[in-house]
Amino acid sequence: MGRADVLIAGERVIAVAPSLPALPSALGAVEVDLTGRRLVPGLIDAHVHVTGGGGESGPASRVPPLALSSLTLAGVTTCIGLLGTDGTTRTIASLVARTLGLREEGISAYCYTGSYELPLQTLTGSVRSDILFVDPIIGVGELALSDHRSSQPTLDELARVASDAHVAGMMSGKAGLVHLHLGDGPRGLGLVRRALDTLEIPARVFHPTHVNRQRALFDEALALTARGVCIDVTAFPVEPNDPGLSAPDAIARYHEADLDRTRLTCSSDGGGCLPTFDADGRIVAMGVGQSSALADTLRALLARGYTLGDVLPFFTTNVSTLFRLHAKGRIAVGGDADLLVLDGDARIEDVMARGAWMVRAGKVVRAGRFE
């Protein structure tokens, strides 16, 4: 957009122009000079274990709930929370409560109903009612496929979940999609392909994530984008000799393939368990996902020579469009005032969420209640 002035009132952007007049001091207006820096929309993280993930190696392996600053310091001004493997000791009620808590603390937060397992865990007794009547719930996730921890869903079971999510989205105006966890099993995305071949449900309803965990799986995912599926790469760490692709490598491959740039998103798996299993399905190592991986991925891509216009949409506009969060992901009149200030090295200096500063000069100025 070039050099411009941005005027914010309350939680909204109300004017953007090459030059705006100064406002009277009596109005209490604050003027911030960002000369030499770049102003971009806040990042939208569509895969965050806000209540903590893990639990696959006993009760002590349950990751604690995320603090507000773990998101804001990472430049995340909007998150979508979810349950993972554990839909038993962690509940949709606790997920909704933490989502509402993050809203009270100052950022925008939404969540999915369900978890890895079938039958789906819900709050009201059905997917349709959860999406239609529970404000923060905007879809189903993360239902697991091709993973030894999944419920091994059939095509009919996936069809019923996707149908309920889709129709509930139509009735409520929400995203109504199914966020699919992909494991490293040999079936890959086969069930999604069969769904596209046999069902009338729109391709946009299926949102497979972790598709960069194996190169062959990523190739499958690339092919699905031509059929209208939006795929999600995860910004998890990749070690040498790892079968997966790092998020920067996966996004670079996507660019090289010259595919529809609107059909890829990037999320962090923040707060989630990043396990390594042996052949018997036992955890031999475990890490924890960090939302800061999103900003690290963005910086890595810019260091490779990509422009902000090339890569920023994977963390902003593509996500807001897919999830029907129309006031997010853009700096535009009427949009939410979710903004990041980047320094010359594309590091995050300041973070504003819903019109309020959360981070200034790299320091937290608005912390969560128990931080």
C-alpha cells in the first residue's frame, strides 16, 4: 500500500490515506510515528492448543494452557483453539471457556468442536448445534486421519461430520469446515480424495493440516488444491534427515509449483505435543509447538528473497477468507485494528490487537491475568 497514515478508533480502522490531518488533542488522540518500519496485519493462527495438548505419555505429559503473551509476542492477534488426542480429560467446555478468556484478555479467539476421536466430543450434543449456538465455535477439528491415534474413521463417518459442519456453517454464517489432522500413516489423504470423488460437499469444507510432515503427503496435498481444497502447513521444527519439509521449504515448493496462492495457510500447532514414536507407538521424544514459529517462518521466507506480498497472505488473508473472518487479515477501513510493526529485519516490534497495544518495543505491555 506504500506509505500511509492509519486512523484507529476503538477496535477498528476507520481511515487509511497517504496523509491524514492531525486530530485535536482534546479528543485524546495518540499519534505514533512508524517511519522506517512496516505495518502489517496481525497473524491468524488457525491451530492452537489453547488449553494445552499432549497427554500421550501419561498425565504428566499434558502441556499446560497457553498464556496470552505466548501468542501476542509471536504476533498472533487471532487464534483458533482446538483439542487434540485427548478429548477425555480435556473437554469442549474447557476449550470454549479458555477461548472466551483470551477474548477477555484482549485478542480475538475462536475454536473448533471435536477432537481426534469419533464419536465427536461436543458441547450441546451435536456438531450443528455447537456451531450454530456457541459463538466461538466455527467448525470441527482436529479430526485425525492416517494416524495410529485416530478413531480410524470410515468414509461414511467423515461424510456425516463434513455434512453437519457444512450445513451448520450455512445456517450460522461461520466457516463450517473440518480441520483434519494428518498423521504419517500410509493412507495419507486417500479418504479426502474419496470424499471429493463421491460426495456433494464442497471441497472448501476440508482443511487438512500437517501436510508437510512427509514429502509424499505434501505432494498429495498439492494435487488436492487443484480440486479446491485449501491445505495447511505446520511451522514445526524439522531436524536433519527428517522425512518432512519445514514450513519455509513447503511454502517455497508451493510457490515453485505455481498453484493457486489462495489455497494454502500456515499454522503453528502452538501448545501442542510434537511427539516422536517408536514402532510400537510409544513416545521416545516430545517437544511443544510454539506460535512464534509463524513469525520465524515469515522472516525465513523474506530472507530467501520473497516479498511480503508473496508470503504474508498465508498467515493473514488466506486464513481470514477461508474461516470467514471478514474483519481480519487486512489493513482496511472497517477492519479490526489487529496490527504488527516490523523492524528492518522483519522482527516484530509492536503488536496491537483490537485497537489496544499488547507489545511495545518487543516487551509485553498487556499480560494475561495470571502472568
